[in-house]
Amino acid sequence: WYQVAAEKGLPRAQSNLAGCYASGRGVAQDWSLAAMWFQKAAEAGDGAAACSLGAMHAEGYGGVTHDAGAAAYWFHKAAKLGLHSAMFNLALCYERGAGCEASHLKAVYWYLRAARGAKSLANLASERVAQLRSEFNVDVNECSRMRLDDADDFALDLSSVRRTGTDE
């Protein structure tokens, strides 16, 4: 059923089908198809798919080329859609300068949002914030008040991403 719904353009079904291909659940495992369906779903606004595609690019697994810029782009898209794990991963990108210009302020901004929304990430995000505060004197109060418009940090040419991990 996922296949039929995915082919009709339903993002949640596309994301679920991608997960099936990634795990081999109910179908033969096929990372190329997983990447293709995650991308279709992500482009249609599915945050979980965007985060999964970001992880594939960050790690370079499943036949997807390691591309820190693409990873940061997809994490940003998913974070803007409210996915807390993507917020955490985006914070890591900013902290390390992986796929975007390093910014400890932006890293703390996203760590704080991840911690507020997901109890499972709260301790780890809080540790990262404390370390950035200690090592780089980041003003956490300033970060919590920031209105961040960081879309310009992620001007990615999607035509190059479409070819990644697919036969297109």
C-alpha cells in the first residue's frame, strides 16, 4: 500500500516506503530507492524524510555520497518543520562548521530548541550548550532570545542533490 500511495505523491507514504527500502522491511533492501523516496517526501515537506536524507548525506551511507552541505541543508529543512532530532543535528553542523559556516551562537540556538522539544535530547543538548558556553563564552541568554533567519546559510542547488544516491 505504501508503494501505491507513494506513487500518488503522498509524502508520508513516500517516507514510509523509503524506510522500508532502507531497512529491507517487506521489500528487498535498496538504498538507492530509499534515498529517492526520502528525497521526494522531503521535497514535499516531510520532516522525518528530510532528517533521514540528511543523515544519509552526513554519514555517506546507503550509496549516498558523503556531502556535509546536503546534510546541513536537509537537517535545516527538517528543523524548520519542527523535528527536534534535526534541530540537534543542525546544531552539530553549526558547531563543527560541517556543511555551513561555523557559528557557536547558531549552534546554541538550535541546541536550546532541540532540548525544549525532546526530553531524550535534553541532557545531551544541555551538555553541548554548557561546553560551548564554557569554551567560547557563548551568551546563552542572547541565543534564547534570537530570532534566527538562517535560510541563506543553506542555498543548496537541489539539482545536484537529486543525482546523489539515485540513477538520475
